[in-house]
Amino acid sequence: MPTSWLEISEKNIVHNIKSIKFLLGKKTNFIAVVKANAYGHGIVAVSKIAEKNGVDMLAVFSLEEAEILRKNKITKPILILGYVFTDDLSRAVKLDCHVTVYDLEIIEALGLMRPDKAKIHIKVETGLNRQGIALKDLPQFLKLVKVHKNIEIVGIFSHFADSDNKELTKSQLEKFKKAIKICNNNGVYPQIKHIASTGSVLTMPESYFNAVRIGLGIYGLWPSLKTKLAVKEQSVKIELKPAMSWKTAIIQIKYAGNNNCVGYGCAEKTKRKTKIAVLPVGYWDGYGRGLSKIGEILIHGKRCKVLGRICMNMTIIDATNVPDAQIGNEAVLLGKQEQEEITAEEIAEHCGTINYEIVARINPLLPRVYL
Ligand SMILES: *Cc1c(COP(=O)(O)O)cnc(C)c1O
């Protein structure tokens, strides 16, 4: 038995993909974002589920992730969102990956690879100020790309900085349209045009163009509370079902008197006679140290507070309110147990971060069971 494990609901992932596909309609291509080990859900299993359920393309961050997918017989087109170093470009092309490009070094290196065909998506800067080529540099860039007959500009894309911010999003949308126009004016017609991700897909149909990149929604999570409320307000009918649960089992039960130190640094003292349960999960597994003294974990459907600091491999909790808790009993770190539920949002709030980081940082070595 593993010290802790993830249960991933295939049914919920399929439900989320189908619900989003319904929202998109038939004409919009679905690019499933499976970077970061599919946000902790398992890159190979999720990609197989996505492929089986009508997703058109997969997006990863790195060439290494693309290699894992090809090794596991994923045949759909793969877009590498990150940077492929010039030395590695031939590997990317051999795996039939679409490469994100925004600088000429990559174009020159790809050009040298003829007759091998290279498929690229141009990333344009519209307001995030991360990856991307500025609009003013685009005409010259296109001219130089067109010199290389083996390079095919398959796509053009950009990324929103904050889809809850309507002003900024609108200005990014306008810049993106302008970029497409610049392409067309230079005789370049990328087939796949995409800027929207989960947040904008849920709230802004005008951002779809003919493809969207969806990560978080597949896993049944909302990008923000603001997005969730906006969707409700627009009376868009969509239910996202979280796909991940994280479970472990109690490895010791003991009792401490009042005013006893618990854990490293004596960061917390008992305030009563306390029933203590020890769990074999810690920050190495991805149960962050930010949860020290405030996190809650379910046993027999009851919330038990973390006592003291999270350790590297263990966590100590207060099981005083669960008199029948015993060694070997299941404890739920994330997900439902009986009538209670711990959400990724709750954990994120305790850690001062977002649900994305909570699921993405769960140790990839933990076993994932698909149900
Ligand atoms: C991660 C990522 C996405 C997916 O975003 P979600 O909010 O998870 O849907 C889309 N596009 C790019 C460029 C990304 O890096």
C-alpha cells in the first residue's frame, strides 16, 4: 500500500471535456493542455482520455513532455507551448510536434533542417508581456519565415493576462485580431488561431476564433471565483466536476495532554487533552508547509485540523473529534468523504496561492488510480 495516492475520476474528466465541447460548438477546435503532468492528474492517462473523447490537439510545455506522449502512442498533434532550444528542434520535428516560435534564431535553425517539414505556431505579444513577438516586428518576421519553404505557419496564438479583467482582455483581443490581419496582409494565413483558455472560454465566446486551449476546466476546476460568478450571471449552464481526490491512511494514534508541543519548532501547543493522528504525507508529496497549523483533513467524514508544522513526509492532525479513528483508517487530504469535502480552493487559500498550483505540485511519483 502506498503512503498516499490520488484517485482520478475518468468519468468526471470525460464529463468536463464533453461539457466544454458543448459550449464550444462544432467549429471550435479543442486543444487540451496537459502540461505539468496534466496539472498533477497524470499526463499519459489524461491525454489518452482526451484523445478518446474528441479533443483535437494536445498542448504541453516541453519537448520532454511531448516525447512521453509519443512514447505512449498518442497520435494527435502536439503543440509545445514552451521554448525548444535550437539543439533540440530536430527531435521536435521528428515527433511531428508543432513548435511555438517568436524569434528568428528558431526560424533559421528550422530552415536549415529542410527537407524536413517544420510546423510552427507564431506566438504574439498582446499584453501579458511573457513569450511573444511584438506586432511591430511581425511583418519583417513573416518575410524571413517565408524564405524557408519547409516551414509551415500552422497557427498563430496569444495568451490572456487576466480574463476577469474585461478592459485588458478586450485590448488583447484587438491586438490579436490585428496580428492576424498583419499575417493576411503579408500573404500568411495560419489555419489555427487561438487565444482563449479556460477562463475566457467560460465567459467570452467572442474569444474563441477557431481553437481554444483548455487546461484547468478539463480537471473540473474554476480559474477563479470571479469567473464562476460571471458564468452564473451570464446564465451559462455548465457544471465542472473536480476529478482528483488525494488519500492516505493513519499510521499512528496517540494522546497528548493539554499544553503539549506538537511537531518541529513547537510551533503549536495542544489546548486540551488531544487525540493525535499521524499521516504519512508531507511537503515532499506536495502537501505544502503553508498548511501548517491551519490545514484540515477528513477522517470518517469529519474535519481534523493540522497540528504544528507539516514535515517532509509526515503530518500530525487533531483527531479528538473522531473517537473511532484508528490506525489504518482512510484520511482524505483533497476530495470528498461522507458528507464533507476539502476543495483545491480551500487548500490554495490556506497556502496563499491558487488551485492550479495545489494540484500541479502534487509529487508526480505518487501513484494515481483511475476510476
Ligand atoms: C497553461 C496554459 C493554458 C491553459 O490555461 P487554463 O487556464 O488552465 O485553461 C493555455 N495557454 C497557455 C499558453 C498556457 O500556458
